[in-house]
Amino acid sequence: RSDEKGNNSDSGMTTPDYITLFLYFAGLAMISVVSTRRTTSQSEMFAAGRNSPWWASGLSGFMTMFSANTFVVWGGIAYELGIVAVLINTCYGIAALAVGYFVAGYWNKLGVATPAEFVRLRFGRGGLHFFTWTILLKRILGVGASLYALGILLTAIMDFNLTIAIIIFGAIVVFYTMMGGLWAVLMTDVLQFIVLTVVVFLTAVLMLQSFGGWESFSTAVPETFLSPVAGKYGWFFLLGWTIIHFFIIGAEWAFVQRFISVRNPGAAKKSAYLFGVMYLVTPLFWLLPPLLYRAQVEGANKEQAYMLAADSVLPPGIMGLMVAALFSATASMVSSQLNVFAGVLTNDFYRAVLNPWASERRLVIVGRFFTILLGVLLVIMALLVPKMGGAEKLIVSINSLLVVPLFAPTLWGLFSKRIGIREMVIVALTSFGIGLMLRFGFAVNPLISEGQRFWNFAQFLSENAKNVEVLVGVILPLLMLFGFELFKQGTDAGAANVEQWIKEQDARELGHENHGFDPFPSRMVMWSLFAMGAWMGLLGILGEEGRTVVLSFAAFLVLLGTVIRGIISRILTREQGAKRSNKGNA
């Protein structure tokens, strides 16, 4: 439905699209209401009672990495530069596999209620305050920008005022996160994964169906389009990108929360492995639409390339699923951050400092209050983004410079007994300070840019911005940590606190491995598949465009739901038989 220049001549939402979107939001509300019944304690609200299935945590982590910027930024790079966008995203997969092997199980073994609890044990209250408020500010800025990007994308398709759209979309995410806690986040993430995967694969299949073949594609795109590296995204950048995301997936609280919420260290590892495998095999499929669109339409707006590609092939009703997928991508990120930071403020500040004797009911109420408060801050930040002008790029750069300097000391502290709060602050402030000076000092200083004594240092920084970011934001903090590890003597007091904590947890014999089979998550997936398959089947019967492909997808979803239903029944029957057998033996 796009013209030859990539303009939306006949684009926009139809009545079936709006009905699809309404049903999707109704599904989110239903999941939230059902999850609310399980949220009776702060452990359920912020750690799913440590009873989340590994596959739900893995898929939730996979979805947490998505946002509207995934379609805007990586879709734009795929359209402009080609296959390098796929390589950039597979770096997430490599990083997640490494996290699964080295880190995920250890987080679960700690037995902490929140990742902030470990920071408090390891680095003291000073470290907790330094880390919490720095990361909270960083995430509010980043997630607020993502919520704004979502509003921009959806108002381009829907007849909505941007401010109203941001408020409505933000309120929806805050509502289901507040009511259902981590269970709602996990289950809506699974629903969102299903919606996103189906619509992305459907778009890719329809794009391939309408395409002329490999020869016409290869001749229509630039020569470097199929190169694994292109432009400023070279091998050194890819290495740095992988290292950065090893620390993000291994230490950022939203991901750590997934490792904590499962039953045992083995399940935590499997959740990270699933996350990694998904990012190794899926990027090619969900970046295929803008890759193919480049061969069909040259000179389109690269930031809109993904939506233009989808709009050119998706039949009425299915475009509503694409809008739902866009919402899903950002909603998953927003809800994860809301839940984890509400948990930190509730458990590690309200309970630990203000009210150590608070009841579970009070903690749930306080957790919901903090969820609303943080949600309001996120919406305000999203609304302020257009008023920042050039400051938006400043925020993005500051975020990129903070990742490893903040997360690396925390992850290092899991295994090292030498570094403490002093080393943590030195690494963070030194790396960030040098990066800030290079990025916003030398690079924009007219005296230096015009002087020959610095061999045009500003131009060098500008031309090698990505490599400089890797050197200062990744290599430098790691070298500093190695240095502290080699030369600092003695054991930090925080390491002794963690060792004592682990001994106490072992003595309590938490018994998370003794949980029986919980059919709730699997049933939520089953009913989501049935509902989506039935609706796609109806759209396929009533529509004419792409009918065969849509009906095929609908039949597959119903079949998959039926298989899951059979598996649930067999497991429950086996457990009931085992219980009867045990009673008979007793």
C-alpha cells in the first residue's frame, strides 16, 4: 500500500486493524486481572515467587531487549547498510549465551529477593544508593525516549495526538504492571512474544512471496549490502557491542530479575541460553522486511522503512497486529523496568530503611504505589523529549558511556573478593568522565578543532566515534578492574557479607526445586495461541489479500496450542498418579 517512493499513499489503520488492536489490549487486561490473584506477597510481585518457568523468563528477557527503537534504529540500519544490522543483533545472542554459562546460575544461587539486595550486601548502603539512583536516572531517560519513539511511530499510522498517545500507552503498561506484578510482566511478555513473532514472520513471508528472487535482489542493492561489516560498524565495534551486552544482560536488574525468579540455578542458565539462541536465529527473519524493501524502493525514509515494508504487504486486520507488535516491543521494556525498580524501592528502601516490620499486604500496596510513581515519571520524560531538542542526543550518548562503567564492577563483585565501593565509584566516574570529555569536550571545542597541535583531534574523534566509545566505555573500565584485582591486597568486607549470606541461605534449605508443576504459565500461552489463531483465521476467511498465508499461520497457531494442551494434560495426569501412589505407600 505504499507508492514507488515509499510514501504511504493508501496506508493507515482500517476498522479490522482497530478491532485487532482493541482485542490485543483486552488480552493484556485479562492477563493482568488473572495475575493479580497470584500477587499476594512482595516475593510474588517482584520475583514471581521464584516459581517462573525457565522458558517464560527466557522469552521475557528476549522481549525486554526490544523497543520501538528496534524497528526504527535497526530497521533503518538494515535498510541503509544491509546485513550488518543482523550481525549487530546476533551480538546479543553471543552475550546471552556467555551470561548463561558464567553468570545466570550464580545470581539464582544467591537467593536474594532483588538484585539491589546483592548490591547492598556487596557494596554497602553507599554503593546501593550510588548504583540505584544513577541507574534509575539512566533508565528513566532511556525508557522515556523509547516511549516517545513508540508514540511517534503509532501516531504516524493512527489518527492520534502524540501527547494523548504517550499518556494512553504509558497508562496501559503501568496498569498491568501495577496489578499483576512480575507474573503479569512475564505472561504479557510471552503474549507479546507470540504477537511479535507471528506478525514479523508473516511480514517476511509475504515480502518474500512478492519478491522476484535472489538475482533481482542482489542487483538492486549496494555492493556492500551483504557485507558483515559496513560504515562505522566494524569488527572492533561488534566485539565491543558483545562485551557491553554481556554486562547488560548479566548485571542490569531487569535481566537479573529473570534469573532470580526461576526455581534453581539450572533453570536460570536455561533461561539465558534460550534468550541467546533466540537472538542467534531470529534477527535475520525480523530484519528481512527492511532488507527486501531496500531492493524494491530506494530513497525511502530509513526510520520508517520497517513500517513502510509491512504496510506494503499486510492485509487489513493484520496491520493492527503490527501496531500491537510495536507496542509489545516497547511495553516489554517499560514494564520490566517499572517492576524491577518498584521492587528495589519497596524492598531495599521502604522495608529496609523505613518499615522493617511491614506486612506482605503493605509491601504489595507500597510496590504498586512505586510502580505508579515511576510510570508517571516515565510518561513525563517521554513528553519532554521533543522539548529537549539537541539534548536528546546528549542523553543517548551519556547512556552509552555509563553502561560498562556501572555494570562491570557489579558483575565483577559477584566473583571477586577484592574490589569494593571505592573501586566501584573510581571505575564508574573515571570512565564516564573521560568519555564525557572526549565526546563533549574535545569534539566540540573550536580551539582544538582548529589547532594543528592536536593533529585535528576533534575530526579524529568524530570519524572514529564508535571505536572511541568502545575504548573508553568498555576497554578502559575492564583494564581498571584488572588492575585493582592484581594490586589490591586483602578481602573487601562486602565479599565476606555475601559469603555469610550464601551460608545462611543454604542453611535455610529454600527448597525452590520442590515446587510441583504450575500449569498457569503454560495455559496462558495455550489460550493466547488459540485466541490469536482464531482471530487470524477469521481475518483470513473474511479478507482476500494473502488469504492462504494468513490461514496457514492461523492453523499453525491452533495446532501449537493443541499440542501444548496435550502436554499440560499429560504432566498433570502423571503428577496426580504420583501423588496417589505416594498416598498408597504411606
